[in-house]
Amino acid sequence: MLTMIPCNILDVTFVKWLDTELDKRNLNRSQLARKAGISHASLSIIYSGDRNPGVEVCTAIANALKLPPEPVYRMAGLLPPERKDEPSFDELKFWYNQMTPDEQEEFLELGRLKVELRNRRKKGKRLTQPKSELT
């Protein structure tokens, strides 16, 4: 069940976050509206706190800012906040889904290799192959 955060709580957090994201990219609200394909009026209503941004607007904002949609949904109150004790996989999932199947497999192989190397370091094993194995 989706629980919406009331506008009077949400507007300050979302708007402040959105302004920060725009500043990072040297964008203004008009440019965001144009890039996101949303009306200036819709953006103004969100900024005034009269309405929460919905899924479609958040998705459009995420695409315009080249962000995964989940963090935008969280800031808008459409998803619950992430727990601090859990790692965030939103960005990894976002980039993974942009890859071809071959790139996805390569990405997974790199992850497996990274874990294997860490485990070898913990056990004190050599990380390089002997020269005889390289030829």
C-alpha cells in the first residue's frame, strides 16, 4: 500500500532537494520543465506545495536529470525512505538495466572477481598467477 506524505511536510524536502539537483547541473526550473516535458504550471504547483509530484512527473524529472527514478520517488514520498543500515542498489540497478545482455554478464563477472580477490586477500593467498600459468 502506497502511503503519501502530506504536502506540507513533503514540499520543503522535495523542493529543496530538487533545487540542489538543479544547481549541480546549472539548470533553472524552466529548463527542467522543458527537458522533462512537463508544464511550467505543474512545476509551479509542486514548488508551491499545493500538490505532490506523481509517478509520471517524478519519472520525467529523473530522466531529465539523468538519475535513476527510485531516489526521485523517495524524495517525493512515493517510496519509503531507505534504511540507513542497508546499502542502496538503486543506482546499480539503473545502470545495469541500461546495459546490453553481454555487458550485464561482464558486469556480474567483475563483481564476482572483486569478491574473489577480497576473499583471497583475507586468506593471504597470492593475487597474481605464476609466470608459468601466464604463458
